[in-house]
Amino acid sequence: MTEPKKTERAMKIDETNLAIIQHLRDGRKSYKQIADDLGLTENTVRSRVKKLLDSDLLDITGRVDPEAISRHQLVIIGVKLGTENMFEKAEAFSRLKGVVSVAIVTGRYDLMATVLFREGFDLQDFYTDEVVKVDGVQSMETFVVYKGFNVKVPYVL
């Protein structure tokens, strides 16, 4: 297995950063509210959030419940690769249309991809137009999410 490229990160996620991140779960919460709750200054919170964002350790995004959007479907796809370069293949999968996330996993699959479909871009389109862009795919198994609980994803389509 080829090792992933090491990304230099200038900061670590300490207890204060974790507390700020927990408060950011409500993406509309102001830095002032977070600072007041944690006993910090607003500038400290703002500075730490900026550093977390700049270091790619944190993203602040809007997420949606895919079941709340008509004619959309969330699918999880297990991918078996015929190659040992899983990191490169996972990154390639992550760039395909509709892909919300990709994880390298243990077990019978090498990758698990979460994919969002909509009317006009469905599973067949994904397999025939997108997956063919990634060499080394041996097999795939599709798991249609029938009912999700506490599942929200960025809208990637």
C-alpha cells in the first residue's frame, strides 16, 4: 500500500480548538457567542477558526438532509480495487461527480464512497460516465440508503 502524502500542519487540535469546533456545529453561531461560552475573547476565537480553516483541519459548510430534497437519493458504494495504490484511487474517486466522501476501509472493500444522485444523474450515469475514469476498479456493491438518521451532506451536484 502506497503511503499518503504527508501534509504539513502548523497546528494541532487542542482542547480549546475542539471546544470551538463543537460550538461551530451550529454554523450560524457567532464568534462572540462562542467566546462568551468559552471565556475567550472574540478575536481569539476568530484567529483560531481562521488557523483551523487555513490548515484544512476544518470546513464550515451548509449540509442538507438528502431525504428532504425531492428526487435525490443517497447511496453508499463499496469498491474493491485491483491495485494496491488505494490512496491515489480514493482521491480520484473523491473528484467524481456526485461523490460526497470516500474512505479507505478495512474488510471486503477497499473504499467506501458516499454518493448523492438526483433526477438526470443516477446510478447508471455514475457507473458508466464517472467510475470509468478510475482505472483498477475490480468490483462495486451498491447500498441504497433507504432511511437515514442524523445524515446531512454537502450538496455536491
